[in-house]
Amino acid sequence: MSISLIFFIKRWCVVYKFPNKPMFLDIEVYPNYLLFAFRKNQKLYTFEAYDSAFSAGDIKKMKKLLTKNTIVTFNGKKYDEPLVQYALLKKATANQIHLASKSIIEQKQHSYMIYRTARIRRDDLIDIDHIDIMDVAKGSASLKLYGTRIHSKKLWELPFDPMKPVTKKEAKKLKQYCENDLIVTEDLWNVLKTDINLRIDMSNKYGLDLRSLKGANIAQNVILKEVGYTGARMSPPPFIKIKLPKYIKFKTKEFKELRDYISSHNFLVSDSGKVELPAKLKQWEFSHKYHIQLGIGGLHLSPSSQSFYSDKKWTYLDIDVTSFYPTMIIKNKFLIKHLGKSFLSVLEDFYNTRIYELKPKLATLKKGTKEYDDALALSNGYKLILNSFFGKTGEKFSKLYDPSVMLHTTLTGQLILLMYIETLELAGYEVVYGNTDGITIRVKRKDIDKVKKIIKKLDEKCKVTMEFETFKTMHLRDVNSFVNITESGYIKAKGAYTPPFIDFDGSINSNSLDKNIDAPVVYEAVRQFLHNGTPLDVTIRECDDIRQFLVARQVRGGGLWSGDIPELYPDDWQEKLNSKRGLTKKIIKEREKLEAMWVKDNGVYLGKVVRFYYSNSGGHSIHYKSNGNKVPKSDDAKPMMDLIDTIPSDLDYDKYIMYAKQALVDVGITT
């Protein structure tokens, strides 16, 4: 039996378990210096090489650490692992590893090219049980930016330019920096445990290592394995002709014209594989009271800066489609051609098992039992696949790519929602909101059952299932940012008004990991004001958690903190003031330029990710290192790169209250 076959069988037959005590790995690479650092159980293991390669003894020790532990990294699959393999297998020097590092960073070179250049065969690779959590975390961000979202204690910027040699004194500081990165990686690992466990369960079920993948890539790999497809990707077609389902029918002229246009138009596909939405469709004029916007992704209908209130006679009925895109693909048989009919069979099996078997089963099982946990893990796995795979149909380099399926699904979905909008408004009900997979209507309470009967008939015709919720109040900034209060007392928020990743009661909102922190206390004050009338200043002044006052920004090129800037004016400012012309716009602009130059020369460098709070102790702010210009919304910002546990004495409560009032104005409310 060949070595490669033995390796394949070993990897395929492995049973993955959750590593309660993983070993975290991070490396620093400089032209004359290598630092490979490992951390486990709060103990740090470091290995250094100056100019030369690692010693034989260190290589032996590192190989043992790598093969006897589950290794966890952030971006390690693309960066750390190939460089570690190269350094240990080929006894490469610091300069050789630095050149390979540059090719990864600057040329986006893949790991297999690193191995090919270094003449490393796949069979020779060190067998590392490796989990890379970069793609497990929701969204796309740097480790330090995730560190701000999960409130890691210390944020350190790389202290020295990685393109220049370092001294031994500087190398000591690099060790401290690297250890802090390992601590932040462990912080992120700890908040991702549920996501890791789900990936481990799915890896064992399907015989694939899915532990380091985004949800969409997991869905793709599982579907391809279940279908048994190993062929090539689909090439982009020149254009797509839409064949709408026969049940898409309208009564009004404007909607009929829209249907006819979509049916007759050739939708062009660019060389990048993206479908081009014609300008006419983007700017389609509807006679609706509120603006309706069509798009490749979905339909938007929403007033801006407006609030709605239910009363004894009227309420707002929210109507959402259950698993909209998967349902449409299955029911309308939108087939990814190169995968064949088995694609739909696999998708339908996932859907039916989750909706009709696992959901009812979970309702009968006791939480905390093994049977419940097993059923929940299976249900969550199917949910991840069903919710994640669709985006791949529009990605040129995915084996699920089929822009015809993508476009048929999104356009059919928008036309279905327009059918509901037309039918309900012709029946006398006002639609006040719509977005991708649902709409909200204003309805008399006595008519709710009548509306549900109308909806049921449309559901049967359109092959979807609607779910209902009634809102006590709706507060819309725009289609993607709102706070709605359900009549059952639940706060449904989106966009800027969504609770932060770590909420005020310490709970985790996993859907918010892709959002930067932006003074969460402001939006908590807004939510509580809208929910139960709590005054804004009460929520803000009574909050004793500094994390809820923090703001994080990614600053392109790095940020400088100004401290107190001296008064700087053009030479002739006094003369112009004496002429009673005051500070003209020209003087103000000249003053801003002088301030920018002063900050460039005197500012304290913070890094590319900055964390701060608003202070009342002076006129400081944060500026771009590149040009000295002020970072937006950073007036009175005071850095907190090292998190403290108490509220600073100079925290400016009034500024947070001002921002909360503005957030209310943004939904049409003045206080």
C-alpha cells in the first residue's frame, strides 16, 4: 500500500473530538529572525532562530508539540502552517522563511506553491491536527478587530516593521507581542466553542474535516460529497434567460409589465461570473407609497426615519417565509445542471429531515439529555447547510456555481413577495415594510384571521410557508436598521440597533460577531426606551460595564492619538479676527491642515485597530497616520487599548446621551 493511500485512510478514518486543552500557535517572521510560539494551559513555549535555521534540538521539540496536540491558529492554514512545515522539514533559514512569508502576503501564494518551491512532498508533511478559527468566526476581520468585539484585555500592534531586521533587544518585545496574540486567539476560541463543536459533529458524520471552514464552504463540501460530484466547475454563460414559474401572475398593470420585462430580458454575465442587473430594473418605478427597490440579492421596501404604533384597533402583522431560498429551489426544481437531479434530492432530504422529523422530535425530548443533544446537533448541521449553500451558486470558482439557479431564485422570490404585496393591498391592507423574505402590513385586529386565509391561499399557489408575528411598535431607520417590539414583549432589532456580541447580561449574541463595537450602551438605551420607556440617561448613567461604552475602529494605515492639540492658526488669523470677520471657512480649513501636520509629528501611534471611549477631559481625537486627518466620530476619543474593569472618571456620559438621542431621531422620534 502506498504512503499516500495510508495517509488518506488515516485522515479519513479519524474520529474528531473537541480538544478541551488545545495548543495555540503563532509565528513572527523577520529577515533575520524567526519566532515560533506555542501556548497551552497558560504556559508559553518559544523557539527562536537568528539568521540561521532552528537548531536540531528545537526542531525535534516543535515536531513533538505539533504532533501530540491539537493546534489552533488564526489564519494558520494559509500562513503559519506552510511556513512551519518549510522551516522544520527543510531547516530553512530566517531569510528563506521571510521570502516565503512575503510571497504569501504580497502575492497571495497558496501553501501548495510554498511546498512546491521548497520541494516538499505531500507525503513528507508533518501530520498536524490543525484547526484554523479565522473562518469559523462570523464575518471577515483581523484577529485584533475580533479582539475588540469579544473584549480581549490587551490590544497590541506589531511593534516593528516585519520587512526590516530586528535586534535581540527588539526580539524580546516581539515575544510579549506574540504571546498577547496567542491570548486573543484563545479568547476567540473560547467564544466559538459551540461553532467548533457543530463542525466536529459534522466532520464525523460526513467523513470530512470541516472544522476550519466557513458555513458556505461546509455546505458546499457536504453537498458535493452527498451528490458524489467530483467534476469541474461550471463556466460562466454569456447571458441568462429567465423562465418564471407559471404561478407568478399579477392583476395590476405595473406588476404585469415587470413580469414581462424580466421574462423577456437577457441578463448578462460578466467575466467575473457576476450577473449584471440592468439599470431599468434597478430604477423600476412603482406607484407604492413607500420606495420599492429590486436587486440581485432581494427586494427592499421601507420608509426611512419613521415609527409605527399599534393600538386597540390596529396592529402590524409581520409575515416571513420559512427557509425561503431552499424552499424555492426545491419546490420549483431549480437545478444546478452539472450536479444533476441528485442535488435536489440531497437538498430536499436535508430540508424534510430538519423540518418534519427533527423539529417535532426536539419538542418531545428533554433538554440536556444525550438524545436531545444529538438531535439538536443534527438539526443545526442541516440548518447550517440550508442557510449557507445558496451564496455559492453565485461564486464563479465554486463547484456549486450556477448563476441561472441564483438569478431564478432571487428574482422569483422578489416576484412572489410582490404577489403578496399586490394581493394584500388590493384587499385594503397597507404594506409598510418588505425585505428579502418577508413583509409587514398594517391590519385591523379583527381582520387578522381573514388575512391569514388570504396568505394561506397564496402559500399554496407559490409553494412556500409563511410564519406570523405581531408588532406592538416598529421603529425604522432604514430597511436594514430597525427596532421592532413584538406584542409578546420580544425586541427584534437589526443593523445598528442589534445588541452587541457580549450583551448587558453577559449572554452571547453569536450573530453580532461580525459587527464592530460602537458604544453599545447607546443602542441599549434606545432599545429600553422603545421597549419600556426607560429614560435614555438612566440606562446610560446606571451602566457600570466599561465594555458597553467602548468604540472600535479599523483605521487604514494606522491611527494616531493627538492628545491635547495646541491652538494652531494661520499667521494672519488675529488680523482677520480683529476685522470682525470671525473664523472664516478658509481659516478653519487652514487650521485643520496645521493640526493634521502637528498630529503627524507628535501623535501617539495606536495601530491599525483602535479601541476608545469618549472623554470629557480635553479636545483629543484620533487621526490617520498617513495624512494626519481626523478619523470620523473620534472627537473627544481617549484610547483604551488595555481594557480596564472600572468606569473612567472622565467618561463623558453626556456625549453618549447625545448619540442616543440622535439614534432615536434616526427612527423618527424626538425627545
